[in-house]
Amino acid sequence: MRVLALSSGTSVDAIDVALADLDDAGGVVRMRTLAHTERGWPPPLRARILAALPPAATDLGEVCRLDTEIGQAFGDVGAWAIGAWGAVDLVVSHGQTVHHWVEPVPDGGAGVDGAGGGRARGTLQLGAAAWIAARTARPVIHDLRTADIAAGGQGAPLVSLLDALWLADRPTAALNIGGIANITLVGDGVVRTGDTGPGNCLLDAAVSTHTGRAFDPDGALAGAGRVDQGALAALLADPYYARPLPKSTGRETFDGGYVSVVLSAAGVAVPSGNDLFATLTELTVRTIAEAIGRDGPRTERVVVSGGGVRNATLMAGLRSRLPGLVTSDTLGLAAEAKEAYLFALLGYLSARGLPGTAPAGGRRRATGASSAVVLGSLTPPAPAPCPPGRVPVHRLVLEEG
């Protein structure tokens, strides 16, 4: 099955698109990675998406408009990809996350159902699938996260099954650095997954505010600064980092005003210029390294992917703390496209009626869900087979019961 995946991460930097050919003959999933790229958002639409993200107050009219226009943008990219890359059987759209609703466990303990990292209550990804189906003339699987949350899971990250199927031959931490960073720990008998905290989101917000740039190119600005140890210590005191896996977070916590609020409450001045960028980069390095060291002490290698691999200063910091760090490119999966290929895999499994999260012992899943679930919804709905000789529905007759 040729599956086209469309996604956009928490950084809202581009629409990622990937085409894969998948089958699961003999219980082994084979994924041929055929093509991938990224397509820029229309600048006015990207600006409106960013303006609608937490902590902004957004009216429902704008939510409706964004849902439509994001769906149209995804549909345009999907139609372009089909024209450029050829036949597609199924489109999978992750959409654009605009809110991920997590309620912390008050005492920070294990909580009910293993929700020590907080309990996810809901999640919202915009991008109306009907527009994608209309533009691509293909069925679309979408809303991939809600079923896991309904089963008691975090709904994020959803990469655990891919990592477990691909990397579990030895103890491994699979690390993805997008706006939020996440890990999956595999290879020692139990699969664990969760968001470690900010990846690029705090740094991108600071760079945008102070320089007008969208991000720190190659980590050069952070590399020219010095880490402010007082500010770093105040930021590291956030209780989120000590919570156990599985856990998830997003811009609802780590928004553009987070740094100034936290440092002000701690009585610490916000570092200036490049020192701020260096401090936020080190925050990402420390929280990732400490999460892997705490939750995966037997890890033999760290396989990293996501936009963070382009930041040389961030990668140098991670290498200094995490022996055995390699990018996913060295193992055959493009670092910048891993998440798009993940959604191709999840869409394929959904179409086959197979669960999309890794087991974590008993019935429980790595996301914290109490049972395995098939992820996603299908637009348009799959038609029921019509018995031979029966004509399509064309009339309604009412009868009294």
C-alpha cells in the first residue's frame, strides 16, 4: 500500500510530506521510504496559526477558519505530492496541533493508571480532512491521537511502536527533537515513552522576539553565548522534568512567555542576547540527557531525529552527555522526515485494523493506555459492501413501528 503522510509539528515551520510503500506479510512490517520533502506554509496562514497557540485567547470563528484553511493547505500539498511522486492509495494527515490538554497529578506520584506524568484529557489537531480528501481524491486517515487518550493514554508521543519495531535489538533511546522533545526507550524488555520537555520551542520563541528570525541557524547564536547558571537552575526546577514516563506536554506549558514568568517568580533576571539562547539550548540538552539517564540507564545508543539535528550547538551538547549518539540517517531513516514516515506507518496500521502503540506489559501500552486501540478516523467512511443484485440507496420510506 502506498501511503502519503502529511504533518506539521509544534514549531509550525513547514508541512512535512512523505511517501512510503508498506506491507506486513508474515507479521513483519516492511516500509520502503520512497520520497520526502517539506513545503512552506503560506506566510499569512503560518502567522495566524502561531498567533492562535497558547497562551493566546482564540475565538471559535478563527478556530473554524483555521481548521478549513489548514485542511486546504494540507490538501494542496497532498495533491502536489501525488502529481510529483505518482500513485497513492491512502493519505494520512496528522494535522496541526493547537492544544494538548493535560492535567497534572497533584502529588506527582504514580497516580491512577500510571499517569504519573499527568493525565491527558484531550487534544486538538486542526486541518479538516474533508478538504484533503477533496483535493487529493483519496481516503484520508486523521485524528490519530484521540483514541489513545480515550483509552487512558497520553496521546503523545505516538512514535513508540515504530521505535520498538525498528530499534529494539539492543537497549536504545530514540530521541526526536522538534518544538517539544520526546524519547522512546526500547531494547530492555519494557517500552517507555514520553515528552522530555522543550526541544526547540523556547529557543525559537526567544530568537524570534530578540532578533526577528524564526530560529537559531545552526545554533550559531547560542554558540556565541554563555550559559547563565542561575537562570538555568531556575528553569530546571520545573516539576515536569521529574515526573515519570509516560508523560506529554506542549506549548500549553512551554509557551512564549514561559521563560520570563518562571525567572521572574524565582527572582532571576532574564539573560540577555546570546546568553539567553545558550541557556535555553543547555536547558534542552540537560532535560533530555537527564530523562534518558534516569529512565534508561542501560541505554547503549541514542538515535536522534527531528529539526534539532540541524542545531550544531545543541547536538554538541548532547554528544558530550550521551555516548553512542547517532542520527537516524545512519540507520536508514532520514532524520528530518522520521515523524512524517511515522504517520505513514500509523495510517497503514489503522487501515489494516491494527493497533498503533507499543505494548508495555500486560494490556497496557507505552503511552499509558489501558489497552491497544486502532488510531485515527477515516474520511470518507469506508463503504459497506453491497450484496449482489442490490441497487444503491435512492429512496426513504417511513413505516410505523
